[in-house]
Amino acid sequence: MIIEQRRAGKKVFAFLLLASMAVTAFTQKQAYRLFREDGKKVKYEKMVEAASDADVVLFGELHNNSISHWLQLEISRDLHEIKGEDLVLGAEMFESDNQMILDEYFSGLISEAKFEEEARLWKNYKTDYKPLVLLAKENELKFIATNIPRRYANTVFKQGVVKLDSLSDEAKRFIAPLPLEYDTSLNCYNQLIHGEGPTGHGSINLADAQAIKDATMTHFILENWQQGELFIHYHGAYHSDEFESMNWFLQRANPDLKIVTISTVSQDNLDELEEDSKGKADFIIAVPSSMTKTH
């Protein structure tokens, strides 16, 4: 009887141990993991520390990634705690000719409803970018609409960048100074020329359209940044990955700028940064590929 009880006790113990291990295995879920450029793991606090010491932070997102948008808001809040009124926000998602509407909304001249009705907002504005706009508005921070109006980017894609020369002086206020000059050998543009980029269809017009976006966004960053301020900019990761694109234009305009880049990648396993993602940015946010999408 005693032996049978001991055997039964051992079976119960073994079952409980296995059950405990199984529960532990299923509860160790991570929403993201942060890596340095070389693939070494790094804490969030180190990214905030590096960002707070920069002149410009280029935050590259995956447009439909919920963790990417959440971390944009969190780091912006933390940087505001450090920099106060010296923090400036800006984004690809707002076109330069909508700056007046944005300013009127911030000043209280027009309502939130009118702003959202008249500005050409992305479909995921309310879930992904509105929290950033409200952060700036509520703390009386500048929020800069940096991107080229899409009608002009579309013109470049269809008719070539030289077509922008025919714009009026008033229209040219909303784009980077012409002529457009950039290094076509950079991987980010070379891929677009030869059809190796996101679209799979290459042309010089496609590269020019991408470059005029990068040039315009960096132009308005520099137009609205002063020494001692920190400008954090939100955009698709392709606009700053591998320290090219916007990063190239910024350094060309001001080689002394301290720039910190952040990128977002999606991968099945977060234990290590995938080889292809190394070198994308100073800090790389790896998010599970199963993560919920915002749209």
C-alpha cells in the first residue's frame, strides 16, 4: 500500500512538473525584441538614451505594425520628458501643403473634425498617427508635415522629375529645392531602378519619385530644426534603412548632424536578429510575424 502510494505520488509530481513546464513555455511570449546594428540585444532604455542625445531621430516603421506604432508613441513620450519643448515631431504621413491646416488645428482655429475632414490623412490615421498628433498638440510641440504632396510624386513617377521644373514658384514651396540630385548607386535607389525593390518593377522614374520624397522630407526637417532641438521623424523603414535615403540627404546637407536611426522588422523567431536585418539601423525592433496588424 505504501509503495503504491509512493508510486502514485511520483506520478502526480511528474504530471505537475510537466504541466508547470508546459505553462511556463506557453507564457513566455514577447511582443518585440530590440537589437543593435550588429545584432546584439539591447535594452529600450539604451535606445532612448542614444535618441535623446541626437539632433535627428529617423524612426522607420512597418506601416501596419501595431508594435511599431506603439513604440513610436512611447519613445516620443519619453523623449518629451527629457527634451521638453525642444522636441519636434514630423512625419511622412502628412504632406507639406497640409501644414497650414495642421497649424490651424493646433492653434484652435479649426476643430478636430474639420482638420480630419480637410487634411489628406492616411486611412490608419486614427489608430496609428492620431496619438502622436495629440501628444504634440497637448504639449504645444511642433508637428511638421514633411512629405511631398502626392500629386507631385505621382507626376515624377509618370512624367519624370524634369516635369517639376514647370511648377509655379508657389507650388515649389512644397518640395525640396530643384534640381534633384542624389546618388543612384545607393542600394535603396539602385534596387528601384533595376526592379529589385518593393514593387518589383524598376525604372529611373520610380527611383526619382522615391528620392524626391526623401529629399523633401529631409528638407522640411532641416527647415524646422534648430541647434539644441531633437527632431523625431516617423516614416516607412525603407526611407532610412541601411543608413541611406533620408540619412544620406541629411548628412549631405549637414555632415555634423547627430542622427540615430531606428528600423522595424518582422520575423518568426525573436531569439536572434536575422542576418538580412543586421545593419539596417542603429536600433532594430524585431516583431513577431504573427503580431496583429493595424490594417
